[in-house]
Amino acid sequence: GESVGLHLPTLSVQEGDNSIINCAYSNSASDYFIWYKQESGKGPQFIIDIRSNMDKRQGQRVTVLLNKTVKHLSLQIAATQPGDSAVYFCAENMKRDDKIIFGKGTRLHILP
Amino acid sequence: DAGVTQSPTHLIKTRGQQVTLRCSPKSGHDTVSWYQQALGQGPQFIFQYYEEEERQRGNFPDRFSGHQFPNYSSELNVNALLLGDSALYLCASRPGQGAYEQYFGPGTRLTVT
């Protein structure tokens, strides 16, 4: 069946270091992948996306890598800041189904 | 430009009651989706509305129903509430069926006692 999962429920990173959040997906038919950030008391906020015909995409301080061979997705955050503390979700979408499937989330904790 | 708005912010209901949650999409968006997010979990897709019709539905019982109005705003109705319906209900909108990026509202926290 369709599923999107995450390897680690909690990740602690020193302020200023780079963060890497990993995600495994099982549906090879997915054609679009998204990373969301969710702060306490707020709805998910779009960070960055990548289509299945790409393997890397960069944004401001963030990079998403897609490895279709092993069905792995990662989010890299450069120079992690206190404001990056949140729960991060990877999600997948199949255009034919037109719905987004979320994983369970990874909490990113920034150490001072 | 207002983003996605939802009301109410919080709601407490008793088992067996019915509840209606409301959503106004981001300006220019005509497609609205609803998600249920249990504590510590990722959002789960409930259904999507476009052109005032339900277009897609997730694995939720018929107790969950919705509606979309001509101004693209939407309601989520849940009948015969169960304790397990306690969750954050999120509304997301996007500018048309062909667009991938969805914008989420802050959610409505529903507590069923």
C-alpha cells in the first residue's frame, strides 16, 4: 500500500550546524514530494518540493534530495537556527489521485 | 492577502454530537482539502472539494461530510462524534486542480469528551 515514513522521530542539532532529515517512501508511482514544517499550534507550512524526474532541488538554506532507486527523500537545512525548531513532515502526491499522503513527522530540536 | 482561515480555533463537543468546521481558502484558490491530524501524527487526507463537488475521498466513514460554496469556502461536518475524532482539523487550498502546492490554515482543535 501507499506509505510515507520517517527514520527518526526526534533529531537534535547544534545551532549553526547542518540538519539532515530523512524519509522513506514506498509508492514508486508518486510523482511529487513535499517537505512541510509545522510549528506548535500552526498548520503545516510548505518548505520545498521536488518532482520525481529530479534528484535535487535547492531553496533558501534548504536542499531536498530524491533517490528513487532506494525510495529515499531527505531535507537538508544549512546553518540551523532556533527558528527551525519544528516538526518536519515529508509527503507524497500522485497526480492521478490528487491527494497528499503525509508521514508521521520528525521533531527537530535545536541545541544552544 | 489573507491566507487560509479556519473557524473556530478550538471546539469542545460531547460524544454523539455533531460539529461543523469552516474554512475560507486563500484568495484565488478554488480547490479545498480537509485533513485530520491526531496528536503526534501526520495529517490524514479526508476529502477534497472542487467546483462544489467532492472529488477525492480518503479512508474516512460517512459520518464525515462536507460542502463547498460558490465562493469556494468549505465546511466539514462530523456526525455522531466519537472520542477518537478528537484531533486538529486542517483545511488546505490550492489554485486549481493542476497545481501541486497546497496552503494550510492554522486548523481547528476539536476535543470530544
